Amino acid sequence: MKRCGPDQLSEDSLESLERFKETTDLERALDVRRRVAFATDLFESDVAIRTLLESLAEGVVIIDSSATIVLVNRQVERLFGYTKEEIVGRPLNILLPARVRDVHPKHVTGFFEQPKIRPMGLENELSARHKNGREFPVEISLSHLETASGRLAMAFLTDITLRKEAINSLEARNEELDAFAHTVAHDLRGSLAALIGYSELLNDREVTLSAAQTRESLDMIGRIGRKMSTVLDELLFLSSVRKEDVMVAPLDMVAIIHEATFRLRQTIEEHGAEITLARNFPTALGYAPWVEEVWYNYLGNAVKYGGTPPKIVLGGELVGDGSARFWVRDNGPGLCQADTAQLFNSSSSRTSGSGGNGLGLSIVKRIVDKLNGDVGVESQVNEGSLFSFTLPVDK
């Protein structure tokens, strides 16, 4: 008889191995079926328990020590997009992100060796995997049950997507408010210091001022007061933008620009600014008082930071994504890329032409975001800047 080497097996041996494998796979499948059937009978034979499981807001996944899913409730079907038939009897890994599938069996083994009721992932954020591949954040609590068929583990899952979004939004808002508080406090402190200085100068009996100097000091006090008033007005405006939901309508953009220009007339005259408007502006959808504030801030910046004298061009055009784009171009010194990246943050130093209080461009961004548009800036050193915003058009 020819003897087979370690890498050589007879046909009979190969057939025996195949039969053994098939038998083992069949036994495993039957064993899984028995455990599934047992769990199903255990939880669903009792009407009260079955009703409780199906009424829970949490998804319930029950597994055995091999991390095979033996039972789920309807909420799991809603959370993961699987039917019970698709999920029961399969490995727990199908509900997990791919990046944790290698390490998760160790956690399962550890839990079955020392089971206790506890929350899962206290130090880490947990995610689950939907049937379509989408991951979503979850909160999980673990429990266990001793049965005649062996120990079972129970996981109670809650989709916390909305909670995470709310937390992230709150954290972002807190950061923004901190930046606003810092910027506004800095600006008001400077204004108050100047205001006190001029008032003390006027009240100082040892200082003799000419009529012209007195008028100049009083004029500066008035300017500082108006600047401080503008800070408060913009804070109130920002608050209203946050809270209000408005009805959008087709905009008469030329009329809105004229209103913004009228508000800036004194600043425009002081700087000798030249403003040129395009002949035609596309009709976009928005809320006129808010859009006027956008033009007011963009124009104010262009006047304040433009050339000598400022030469400003306003225009608009339809773009291919169902929106209209509007812009203000100035002839100022321009900005480097590092500066443009931070312009629309609340701590930006380039702000509205009414006084530079750190709120102007952040207000612009807030307005345009709420009107479903985008803000943008294009600038190069010594070549001026172009500030733009988009708004949807009526389809």
C-alpha cells in the first residue's frame, strides 16, 4: 500500500474529512437552532414577558456564550433594518462596526465568565452598524440570565443620535458664545475707556480747551456712544436670528442694497467710497431685513478696508445648483489664506463697517445659513477681496 506524506491524502481520507466537516457544520447549525428555539420558547411562551420585550423603547439583543444572536425584539428590527429572520441565529458581529469585530469576542468571553448588570462603554463612545452600513451612536446596558440551556447575555440598546447632535450643537453654541463674550467685552471695554477719557478731559478745570477742541471731544463721545449702541444692536439682532423662523419670499435686491447703503451713508461719505452696482440682479428667495443686514456688513467692510479711496463693485448671478450668488468686491490690500479661513468666526477682527466689534461676519454667516445659503471669500494680498453669499432661487 502506498503511504501518503503529510501533504498527501488519499481520496478516501479526503472524503472522510469532507464528511466530518459537513457533519460538524450540521451539528453546529442544529445546536444554534436548538438554542434559538429554547430562547424563543423561554421568552415567548410567557405572554407577560413577550409583551414586556416588545413594548420596550430599547432594542433587546440576547446572545449565548458563542456570541450567537438567539432572540431580538421588534425595536432591534427598527434600529438595524433587519428582520428577525435575517438576524436570529447569526453572529453578533453583524451589528458591530468592522473596526471592533476582532476585539469584541474578548469582551463577550469576559462578560460570560464574570457576568454582572452594568452599562457598557463608560470610557468610550459606542457605535452600532445598520444593515445598510451606516453607523450610529448607541448606549448599551448589559444583563444576564441563567437558564436550563446555559447562561444568556442581554443587551439593551438605545439610539442616541439625536442626543449626540443636541450635545454637539450645545457645545458649539457655548464655544461661540464664549467667543462673542470675549470679543464684545474687549470692544466695549475699549470704548468705555475712551468715553471716560474724553468726559474727564472736558471736566478737568485745569485744562483749557478751545471751542474747536471741545467740539471735537464731544463729537468723539458721540461716535463712541454710537459704536457701543451698534454692538448692542448687533447682539440683539444675532439673538433674533437664532430664535426666529421666517417666511422667505422673492427679493428686490436693488431696493435692499439701497437701504443698506443709506444706513452707511455717513461712513461712505467720510471715506469717499465709490460704489458701482451691476445692471441686473437675479431674483432670489430670502427674508429682506436679514439680507439687508448681510449687504450692510459686506458693504461696511468694503468701505472700511478698501483702498484709498474705496472702489466697490456689487453684483450677482445665477449659478448652476439652483441658487443665486451675490458679491461685494473691494480694492483693498487683500488678505492671506490664513486670515480668510477665520473670517466668519465670531472672534474675527474684520467686522462690520460700523465699528469693528467682532460680530458682523459671524452674523452674516448665521443669516445665510438659516436661509439655506453659503458664504464665501476670495482674496489675495495686494489684489483686493471679494465677499459673496448664495441664496436659493424660486424653482
